[in-house]
Amino acid sequence: VGVLHFAFYNGAMGTPHCEHLNEALRWALAQPTRVLLLMGGPDYWSNGIHLNLIEAAESPADESWRNINAIDDVTLTLIQATGQIVVAALQGNAGAGGVFMALAADEVWARPGVVLNPHYKNMGNLHGSEYWTYLLPRRLGTCPCAAVMDHRLPISASRAAELGLVDEVLAESASGFAQEALQRALALAAQPALPERLQALVGQRDRGELI
């Protein structure tokens, strides 16, 4: 089991943060592990692009475009990761593109106190570009995407589990969550049927490319 922590201040990910994380992800995915556990930071998983850096840039429009593409590259790396089971372990909150970055993992685990804010309605009524049209439908099943994207309300971990955005709600405390997540990841890596599941991921990815 590989474990990758990325504790960005306030969960904001500027272009350099995204590029550094993508390099780290690619390195981690190249290691001989069966499960990759993405822990984020202790306070935030990810709140998406870094609005303060964009506002302070010489050209905010150009920087926002670079930042969106950079976080999309991270999400794409996770979507294309079919050699290991990737688990997004949310010990802290996630918002905007950070939510969809987590949904690109094969499994999503969260603490009970975690809050998700996947919508972009407060940002000029935008929906964002972080693969939400690709990732959300396969998570929600028969539930319409509008149930998540058209509201400005936060989603608790328990409600996210009901919707299918979160697979497991684990220990309450941050330290207990990290320990339980690691133990579950180790058990997952030891499953005899894991190679068959990995092969199924390849098929899922290929079908997704045909849509």
C-alpha cells in the first residue's frame, strides 16, 4: 500500500501545486503497490483551484485557464490509473474541483465530520470543468446530477454516502481515521480477487472512452 499526503494551505491548489501533485501521483502509481491511499491534508482534502493566486496574477483570465487545466490533469491521471486500486481518503473537507478529483478514485472514504461542496453556483453560476459530467453520473446512478450540482448547500459525509459519492464513512477522529484507512487499504491489497478487479477497471475505462 502506498500513501500520499498533500496538505495544501486551505485546500487551495494553484497551478504549481497541481503540477507538483501530478508528478507525485505519477511516481506513486509507478511503484509496485496494489493500493494507493490518497490522504490529502489533515484539514482539507482539496478545495479546487486557487482563487487568490488567480486574482493576484498579472492576467487572472490566463492564470485561471492554466489552473483549471492543471487540476484537470491531476484528475485525468487518476481516471487513467488502472494498475492499482486508488482510494481517496478524506480526513478533511473538499470543495469544487477537489470533490471531483476525489471522485476520480476507485473508492472514496470519509470521516463523519467531512463536508463536501461540489457545486459551483456561487462562482458566477458555473459548473466547472473538472470532469464532473464524466464522474458524477456513474456515482449517482439513477439520481439526477441536478440533485448535487444545482444546489448551493453543503453535503455531509453521511448524505454523500446515501447519494453514492462516498463509499465508506470511517472513524470520527483524524488520527483514528488515518489508522483505519490504512488498515482497510492493507486488507484491500491482500484480497485474492484484486487482480480481477483491476482488470475490470481497465474495461470500465475503455467503455468510458467510447461514450
